[in-house]
Amino acid sequence: MHPNPAFRHESAERNAAFARERGFGMLAVAPKGAQVAAPKGAQVAAQNGPPLLSHIPFLLNADGTKAELHLVRSNPICKALPAAARIAITGPDSYISPDWYETADQVPTWNYIAVHLTGRLEPLPEAGLHDLLERQSAHFEERLAPKAPWKTDKMSEGVMERMMRAIRPFVLHVEEITGTWKLNQNKEPAARLSAADHVEAYGQGSELAMLAALMRGA
């Protein structure tokens, strides 16, 4: 998360809503035996390799306390659990040229939205895997209306069960939700609005129209 408080004013509720809407992020887990924190000024012990990462879809419940997901059984994360974990969710982003502010003495930067869900990742009973997959697909399929939603009963007999044997269900018990909404809030309104116009027209990143709209409303 960016340390500047100007970019961290959003409520936990808005951060959770953003994560819930996106439903996709990067799961990070420290390898077993790794020391990931130390008092200020102290040296951190060497980790047993880099953090374990996996890009995953997830379902965040209504109060933001639980994120359900699944992993393929061969994923190394499965062997590292239970463990502290974090899901990083990213949104629109773009490079910002200093010239776009139309004011002197500026430097390049990057605007973006990012939300982190931090907690403890644990396995779920495998009996609940089918229900998780049904709810997860329904979460995204309902956005495709008027298309009839895909459901697992469209699978040929025995195929779904065979494929499910390759994956396992998990839950992240969310203990903290943090977010960075870096939208040039630290600039004068005229400079921020000018940068937003240039992002929409010339930005380098993703979802540029959405980012420009958020910058205008910051």
C-alpha cells in the first residue's frame, strides 16, 4: 500500500465492495518457515525462497470477513497451509506524464487502485467444493444477462466430479482490508482534471476511461 495518507481515505466498506466486484486477485503466501516481519530497524531472517503466488478468482462475503477460493491440488500453496496470506486486487491504472498537469516542476508517476485482503488461509471441507463452484460461477454468469447462466448441470455425467478431484477449496479469514486509490488527490484540482483528460485520451495502462472518471471525482 502507498504510504501517503492522501491516497488512503477510502472506507473499508468501499475497499471491500471493490474487491467483491472484481473477484480476482493475486494470492500471496510466505513459504513455511519464512519470517516475514521484524521490529523496526531489525534484520529479517532469510526466507525459504520467495513468496508463493497464485492468480485466483474468489468470492468475498457480504461483511468482508471471508474470501472463498479454490486451488489446483498441485499448487505449492496447498502444502504451506494454514498460513498468513494476502490477496492483492488491482483495478484501473495508467502512467501519468508530468506535462499532463500543465503546471511546472512535476515528475512522472502512475495512478492506480489496489486493495489488499489480509488474513489466514485455511482448507475447507471438500464436501463443500461443488457448492463453492456453483456460487462462484453464478457470481460472474449473472452479469452476462440476458444470456442464460452456465451451470454445472450442463456438464456430461461424471465429468464435473472427475475435474473436481484436481482442485481443493480454501477460505481466507479476512482480518484487515486496506486500499490505495492513487488519483492525484495531492494535486490542485485544475492539474488533476487536466491529467484525467489526458489519461482518457492517451493513457498507458488498463481501464483508462474508468480511471479518468475516478480522477475527476477524487
